[in-house]
Amino acid sequence: MCGLCGVLVQRRHWADQGGADTPRRQRLARLGILRQILAAYACRISDWQGSAYVLESYTGKSEIVHDLAQIWAAVERLTGRKPDPLALVRSAGRIQLRPEPSAPADAAR
């Protein structure tokens, strides 16, 4: 099936349902949070017609994803790194990947 037909027949994801705000406002708020998180993985995300997301790596690769669950697998395909939410930290108001622990000097001998 082509990409456009896939979008037209997609069901709404559970995260896009209900709430006090309008679905559009909820989606934009979620997009703001996703942008902060995905920047740590060298990716950008944008809304596509309110029915899908366009995920792009900083190297120019892109993929259309239909819901939140598909984003993480797409990040792995585009960057070659498996996203790990436990490796994220907030530092100076930004979300970043936690620095890798350095090996003790004695362990190198």
C-alpha cells in the first residue's frame, strides 16, 4: 500500500485520544517534548497533517511514522543506535544522553 493510503486508513493511536485540551493542542505539546528528547539522538520530528510524524536524522535520512510506538524503532533505523530512555539526563535545561562512564585507570593494565 502506498504511504498516502496507509495514512488515510490509520486508526488513531491511544495517546491521541481524549483529554481536556483539543487533540491538536495535545499533539503539539507532545511534539515539543519529543523534539527535546530526539535532539539527544541527533533527530528531528515534525507533524505531518495531524495524522503522522516525519522523523529526520541530522544526516538527512527521514521516515514517516504513524504513532509514538513506531518512533523508537525508526530512531534506531535512522541512527543505528537503540534509544534508551534511561540514558537520558536533563542538564542546563536540555535533555542529553548520559556520558559513558570512563574505565578506571587500574582496569586498563
